[in-house]
Amino acid sequence: MKYNILVVDDEKNIREGLAKLLEMEGHRAVPAADGREALALLERGDVDLVVTDLKMPNLPGDELLRRALAAVPGLPVIILTGHGTIESAVQAMKQGAYDYLTKPVDMGRLTLLVARALSEWEVKRQYREALQELQKRSQFSNIIGKSDAMRRIFEVVQLVSASKASVLITGESGTGKEMIADAIHYNSDRKDKPLIKVHCAALSETLLESELFGHERGAFTGAVARKRGRFELAHRGTLFLDEIGEVSPGVQIKLLRVLQDKTFERVGGEETIEVDCRVIAATNRDLSQAIAQGQFREDLYYRLNVVNIHLPPLRERKEDIPLLISSFLTEFAEAAGKRLEGLDAKARAALYSYRWPGNVRELRNCLESAVVLSRSSLITLEDLPPHIRSDADKNYVKLSLGLSLAEAEAELIRAELLAQNGNKTRAAEVLGIGRKTLHRKIQEYGLEG
Ligand SMILES: Nc1ncnc2c1ncn2[C@@H]1O[C@H](COP(=O)(O)OP(=O)(O)OP(=O)(O)O)[C@@H](O)[C@H]1O
Ligand SMILES: [Mg+2]
């Protein structure tokens, strides 16, 4: 992605030198010779980062900083300062500048600083887009479910959204844990503030630590600039800790402290930082088992699990399947530009009886491919993935037209006996008849042996 960087300096050589460097890094540099010109460019609304000198005619750098942040909250502004004016750089930092560099500018350092600031900016941009997208929809209309279990979950989401309590969302993979976390945030009064997500299993212990808490310049090799952690980025908003069950003991202790007294230090730093952020965690692990095995701190568990939302697997709320099917079908048919009437009876029954180990995500993927593969306006068994189809075969009795009712009954009994491995008591139960009646029918239809 190409970012627009406003380069503000009254010295032509510096301005052009910086612009050239940033262009070489793949960005689009927009030069401005003084603060007023910069402000006019800012007002166009597509600037992603500002690099500005402090001492300039017309409008000084600190005033530009103030107005830039008022116009675009959170915009990263990097201050350039001459020797002897460090004081004013420090002042600028207090006003919300992203960082500062002394002149002559160390180009390597600037490049790194710009890259880091832009990646944080990108997180915020994605959040803003997601927010707009979500606000277009009503409440949690994107979460589908009408089973009692889901209705109860919607109620809890509504209730916890109004509070600041930590929430632990549990449930198998693909049950919609992240969707629930989104719903809580966007229904809370923090909805205009960031929702920051951290995938805890994806990072090594050291990386996760610096990702969560940030680090100071020089904290470790490669830490050339100060970096704000996700906790700081989530200030006044919500922090979503996904796969919390995978966090190492060292990071667990640090998390416990933030949850207890809302404070922490950046890696390699001494300043104690206070944050106000709501924590939502999710896991598909059984944490009580992890606690018993000594892999997860019990005290942390209680801090996270103030409210628990458990998403039952899809196979335990099959009433939701038809609604999910029709919603996904509409969505994918529209995307593929196909006119679809729905699924034929066999395909529908196959989706209903399948166990869905991958839950809603698997159902969604299954329908996406079925829509692509379908050749008529009805999705048939053949359009479904083979394992779902073959599962269905086992559960099916083929009844061709032309059979009498008695023949159909015989077919069903034969199949049920097969499915129950010849256990007549169980077969009779499923068929809803007495054992004696079953015996009589077996003899009558010659099904023995
Ligand atoms: N109730 C639902 N209604 C509509 N879509 C859903 C629902 N539940 C899950 N999905 C969809 O299923 C997919 C998986 O959901 P999500 O990422 O929230 O699951 P998860 O529980 O976080 O999974 P994992 O444990 O693998 O991270 C997403 O595409 C989501 O849109
Ligand atoms: Mg998830």
C-alpha cells in the first residue's frame, strides 16, 4: 500500500532530500514549504503521516502539530529538530507527536520510524473502516442465530457491553468467538475508540511481550525507536486477546498486573503507563484443564473470566443451521452473480445431519464452494464437499418412485438395522415401534439374515 507523507520544511534541500528518500521507500511524498501550506494539504484529508520541521515561517511546527491532530486524531507526526532545540521537541512529544529526530536527520532511523508509525496507523485505519462497515449494519444483525443458546448469548452481550468487565469467550474453533468480541465492543460506549486485536499464539514470547506492552528505544537489538504496545493503542477502547490459552507464564504474570492495576512499563522502560482498556479474551482450549496441568495461572483466569460467554458447537444448536444456510447462500449467490433458489432436499438433509467439527466457519466455507460449483438454480448433494456427501450416504435410504409403502417401510427398517449394527432394541426405539412389532415386520419382509 502506498501512503501519503507530508514533508514540511522551509529549507528546500532538506525538504527535497527527505521527499526523495521517502519516494524511494515506496511512499508518496507531498512537500510543503511552511506550516500554512502544510495545513492546506492536510485538509484534503488523505495524509497518512507528517514529517515536519519545528521552526518555520507562517505557522510553526508545534502549531501545525496541534492543528493536524485536531483535524485527524491519531495522525502520526514526526518532528525534526535542530541541535539546541531539544526542549521544544520534548514539548511536542507531550502534545502528541509520534516521535522526534534531531538534525542532521539519520535517514536509516527516519525510514524505520516511518515504517513503524505507518504500521500502527494502518491498524487504526482498518479499525475505522471496520467501524464504518459495522455501523452501517444494525446491532448484531451479522451474527445469526435463533436457538435458545444464541438468544441467551445475545442477551449477555447486551448486558456486558454496558459494563467494563473482562469477558472470556470460549468455544470450539469456528463458533464465532471473534464475532462476539466485535459485537461487545461495537455495542459498548467504547465503540468510537479502537478495538485492537492480538493473536497471542502467532508470536514468540519476546515478540508478544513487546507487541502488548511496547518497548523503548534501545530496549533490545533492533529496537531503534520507541514503540507503543497494543495496550496503549487500545487506550479507552477494547483489547481482544485471541488464543489466550497459548500465552507463556512470563507474559501471564504481566497480563495479571495490567488487569489488576491497569499499569505496566514498556519493555526496557521505567515509566509506568496507565491504561484504560477493556479486555476480551478468547480460547478454544479448556482453561480449567490447563490450570490443573499448571500451564495457566488461576489468578489470571479469574481476572479474565469475570463474565464467561460459551459458544456451543453448531451440532448442539442445529436449529440455527437453516437460518445460517439461507443467509450464507444469499451472500455468496450475490457475490457470484448467480440466481439460486436454495438447496434440494437431499443436500439440505446432508448439511443438517453432518457433525460440523469446524462449526459455522466450516458451514460457511462449504456453502461458498457449493455456490461456485452449482450448475443449476438448486444446490444438490453433488455440489457439496465429498466428506459431507459420503457422510450423508450412510444416513440415507434411497427410495425410488414406484415403491409401495410396505416396500418403503422395509427399506427403512433394513437401513436402520444396519446403522444400529443389528441391535434390534435400539432400532425399534429409533423407529418408534415396539420390539415385538419390529420382529414381526422383520419376518414379514424377510429381512432376517
Ligand atoms: N453466528 C454466526 N453468524 C454468522 N456467521 C458466523 C457466526 N458464527 C461464526 N460465523 C462465521 O464463521 C467464521 C468464524 O467465526 P470466528 O472467526 O468468529 O470464529 P472463532 O470462534 O473466533 O474461531 P477460531 O477459534 O478458529 O478463531 C467467520 O467467517 C464468521 O463470520
Ligand atoms: Mg478466532
